[in-house]
Amino acid sequence: MLLHESSLRAIQRYCTHNSALLKKSTEAGCLCCGATFAPSDVKEWTHDEDAAKSDHLESSALCPRCRRQAVLPSAAPIALSPELLIAVRQFWFSHVS
């Protein structure tokens, strides 16, 4: 799967303030570790200061496997697939072990 760099960068926006998207999703995937899981598996969330000050900002999910803020909900307008997770991981997290 070949994705343009701008597409790979745009995907990241669905990994923050994504609690509403996660509620609408049937699956989720981690852009960092590549795990896929049910949205109900997410037990930890980030609550940044901007979200606390604003009623319209949502919490951001943390991956239940690696605990990074890199969860892509399947309800995002991007087809969640193993190939996509690999491509994004190589682009964003190739330096992470």
C-alpha cells in the first residue's frame, strides 16, 4: 500500500480527541504497535488541559497494548487495515522500539 506523505500525516488527527469516533467504531488499531482490538478494550484515556477547558473537545484513547496515544478508530474516514497500520507505523514510529 502506497500512501502519500500528506495522507500519512493527516491520519494522525484521528488519534486525538477520538472518544466519539471510538464509540461509533467496531474495531480500532494502534498506529504505533500495530495491534487491533475492540473499542471496548480501551481503558485509559488522556485528558489534556484543552479538553478539560472545553466542552467540545473529547478525550484521546491510549492503546491497551502499548499505552500510546495512537489509536485509530474504524469509524474514521480511513479504511482500517493491517497494511495501513504498517505503513503509518513505518512513517511515524520507525524510531520507536
